[in-house]
Amino acid sequence: MSDQKPSANETIKASSNYLRGTIAEGLADTSTGAMPADDQQLLKFHGTYQQDDRDLRSERRKQGLEKAYSFMVRIRVPGGVATPAQWLEVDRLATSLANGTIKLTTRQAFQFHGVIKGNLKETIARINRTAMDTIAACGDVNRNVMCNPNPHLSTVHADVLRLSQAISDHLTPQTRAYHEIWLDGEKLESTEEDHEPIYGKTYLPRKFKIAIAVPPSNDVDVFANDLAFIAIIEDGKLAGFNVAVGGGMGMSHGIATSFPRIADVIGFCPADRVVDVAEKVVLVQRDYGDRTDRKHARLKYTIQDRGLEWFGSELHRYLGYDLEPAREFRFDDNGDRYGWVEDASGNWHYNLFVQGGRVLDTPAYPLLTGLREIAKVHTGDFRLTANQNLIIAGISPEKRPEIEALLDRYGISDSHRQSGLRLGSLACVALPTCGLSLAEAERYLPDLLTELEEVLETHGLRHDAITIRMTGCPNGCARPFLAEIGLVGRAPGRYNVYLGGGFAGQRLSKLYRESARSEELRALLEPLIAQYARERHDGERFGDFCIRAGHVEATVQGPDFHLNLKPGALTAR
Ligand code: SRM
Ligand code: SF4
């Protein structure tokens, strides 16, 4: 920890009157499509980011116009569950007030892009009218709580979903600013000061993320979270959760003090203590997280700096009791179960693959329209997965033919019949909306996959599951450091290539090639894929193979992520 003064964002939060700032005034100013700089920081807590269309930047600059400003709006969906009515409203908003697409994110949320300032209030108000919200979807607070979305996988699913919603509710900011600013006619006239019992006036030092996994599926990539709960099922019942802390993906190229880290398992808690444990972990981070340097403010750095032992004893002090020893668990993979699956009660679930999580209509593939027609007749719900996919869940046997006919009519029924590599792919948004992207991701990965599919075909691996994730920068929004192949934007058309991540998201990958040009990626990966096809052991995963074959070393935690360790010097986690 440094002795420096608090970062600028701390001052903005402290003087914002519980996140109000001058947002209301900024929204009313029609002379610009942008918001004042400080309010842009506060808007994140309300679930929206100011962006501009980066494809248009230079043209607009030449014409002397201000940037093409618009807003990204993120809808919180705890556990990823949305009703058909909610889906239909999301669709209406996307097509009437946003850019005509729905983005399913890597944290089971919906995102709109391209909402102009004049439409922001209506968008957020309408989201709230369908019993969803955007508060705390972004900002220095606890974010959307993820949980395994597959009800058919486990009988304890309902319990786990309920708990993820309970954690989410408990950690939602209490400020009335959200209601005042966005929900017309609900301005509270009370003179009482707001009160944030958990966060206080300056909220958290940085974003905070929680996920719950239900083994053997690690489809939420639980180790990428600040706080992770791993369900322990004994005798078919939920016994409680292993608790893991200190995960996070983001780093900056060339800055060795920033690094991805996977969460460490520190113990076990019974199910009825999970909300309390979540609160106290948040409080430890609230009180000890670094508020001077936002690049060093996540829980992973608090733990890395002070040690896991320190964290354990501090957590004990806040809780007033000890966690129990961690229990056995095993993860098989971090992907989705595609296609049709029947659950114990005879209902059906269809997990479709959504390329890059982007739901839109193209002449060849009217996915948005197809899902709209399904939502009109569907009596179950929709489940967003952490792999940017969608489950049409809870389809009764009587309803299945009708849903199947619609899937066929709109060309969706084959969505899960893709190569194993494509099904295991994730791409973050990147260009043109993300202000931090250094290279393409969502718009480029599909083409790269088509090239790599030719390679897989040649080597007989078309149906083998391999995880590949691309991001436009090292912030890691598609968790590339937990993929078997991670491609991380470095500059336009250039990517750092990471290999050796664990197939179950249990091990970080390692840098294999720096700043490879996009035209080189196929040639760079082909020999590895060919060698894997020839030399792999029975059941050996591509990531494990890359380490055994000596292409990359096994990773270790913390700053050592950047060290070029000799193979075998340290063991894989
Ligand atoms: Fe992310 C920032 C998109 C999941 C780590 N992320 C951003 C912003 C808001 C860019 C910005 O700050 O200006 C991106 C908006 C792009 C756009 O145009 O929509 C953005 N992140 C996304 C999404 C939409 C990617 C996607 O394609 O699905 C995901 C939305 C999740 C959600 O629904 O809440 C998304 N971001 C993640 C994840 C994955 C996860 O949480 O499992 C990570 C890695 C885990 C982690 O937090 O360490 C992630 N995003 C970041 C970071 C690095 C944070 C760090 O402390 O290291 C940033 C940059 C920042 O916060 O300064 C960032
Ligand atoms: Fe933007 Fe980088 Fe996140 Fe991709 S990884 S969405 S480029 S911040």
C-alpha cells in the first residue's frame, strides 16, 4: 500500500451525495451528446457508460464534429434468469432505443449499445418497469452475482439461484439517487440523508465480483472472481460452499505489478452463512483495498500484498467465527452444455450457441426475430450463461414441438452444431464501442475461427472441445487468461498469444508469443494443433498438452505470472 493521496475517483464519490453528482443536470443539457467528466464516473454505478463510435472518430474529427457519443446500458440479471416478458421488453428497447442488437455478456447480463443521451432516461425507466434494474451493473460496488444457469444439472440449482439473488439484493447500494434520477415521479422528498450501511459514502475501492459454481461445471469461471462460492453437494443436498477469494483477470501490458490471478480456496461455510460471508469479505476489501491507485485496487492485490493468512485472520475478525476446512470438489470444464437436455421433472432446456453473445438479425440468420417469436409463446424462462450463450429453459414436453418448429423456422436449431473450438469461444465487445480496446475481438474472432476450423478439419479435431478466447485489450473481459488459447489485443491487428490455461478454468495460461499479427495466427497455431492431434494422450486437453510439450510453462500466482519460468520449476495449479 502506498502513502499517496486517494485517487480522483475517491473524491468524486465522496462529494457526489451518494452518486447523484450533477447527472440530472447533465441529462437535461441538450447542447452535447456527452455528460460532464465526473458524472461519467458516477453513471457507471447507475449501470451505464458513456462511449463513442470509434469507427467514426477520425471522420467526425475531420468534419469538426464532436464524437458520436452514445451510452452502453448494462442490465443486471442475478443468476442470469429472465422471463419471456423481460426478454420481449429487452428486445423492444434494443430495437427502438439502442442499436438493434442485444449483447449477452460474460457475466450473465444484457447490454445495449448506442443509446443516445436523450433516450437514456426512458431506457433505464423501462428496464425498471419490467422488474429488472441497472444499478450496480457497473461501478465500485458488487456487480451482477453469477450462478450456474443450468437447472437440469443439479437438484440444488434452485437453492443456489436463490442464494445468488439474496447476495445480490443484500449488496445492492441503498442510495435513493437511482430512483430520483431515472424513475419519473418517484422522487423522494424526504430530508433524511441517504445511508449506505455496507458501502459508506465512498463505496468500494474498485469493482467487486461474486460467482457461485455448482461442480462439476465451472461454467461461471468462478476463479476469476473477487469472491467465489463453490457449492458442495453431499447426499444430494446442498451442504454449503467452499469460499475462494482474490480472483481477477485484468492487467496492463508491460506493467509487471498488474496481473491476472485465480481465487484461492480458503475454507467452507454452511449455506445459511453465505450472505454473511459475502458481506464480510466485501467489508474487509472496503476497509483495506488500495484507494490510491485504481490499477492496484482489486481484492486480488490486497491479498497479494498482505498475504492470504492475513486475509483469513481479518475475515475471522469481521465474521466472529472461523470458516470450516474446505471440502473436496472437482470441476470438469468451464463451458456450456449445448443442445437439448431433459431435467429430472421431464422439462426440456435448449442451450444455444450465440456467437460473441451478440443477438441480432442478419439476412442469413434472423436470431433476434426468432428469439422474439419464441418469447411470445414460451412459458418457461431464459437463462443467460457466463459463456455469452442462452438457454431457453423449462420447456414442457407439450410445448417442445412448438419451440422446435420456431427454432427450425429461424435457423436456430443448428446453433449448437458448430466446431468444438467455436463452441468453446468467447470474444469481448472491443471495437467499435469499447473505449479501452487496442484491437478487434467480437468482430474478428468469428473469421479467425473459420480459418482455424480448416486446420482442425485437416487434423481430425473438428469436434474436439478446445477453449479459445479473444479480447481487445488485457483487461480480460472474456477471461482469456483462463482459456487454453487466449488472444489478447496489443495494437490494431496484433495479439499476444497465451496458451496452457486449464480446460476447467482452474489454471492461468502463459504468454507464448508477443504481438503476433492477425495474419500470422493461423500459421502460429497450426503446428501446435497438428502436434496435439498426433501426440496427445488419451483424454488429454489442449491446454495440458501445451505445458507437457514444453510450449509454455505452468503458471503460478501473482506477479510471477510475467516471469519466464523454466519448465518444471513450479507445478501447475
Ligand atoms: Fe469488462 C471494462 C465489457 C466482463 C474486466 N468491460 C469494461 C468496459 C466497461 C470498458 C470501459 O471501462 O470503458 C467494457 C465495455 C465494452 C462495451 O462496449 O460494452 C467491458 N466486461 C465487458 C463485457 C460486456 C464483455 C463481454 O463482451 O461480455 C462483460 C460485461 C460483464 C457484466 O455483465 O458485468 C465484461 N470485464 C468482464 C470480466 C469477466 C468476468 O467478470 O467474469 C472481466 C475480468 C474479471 C475481472 O474483473 O478481473 C472484466 N472490464 C474488466 C476490466 C479490468 C478490471 C480490473 O480490475 O482489472 C475493465 C477496465 C476497468 O475496470 O478499468 C473492464
Ligand atoms: Fe474492452 Fe478490453 Fe474489456 Fe475487451 S477486454 S471489452 S477491449 S475493456
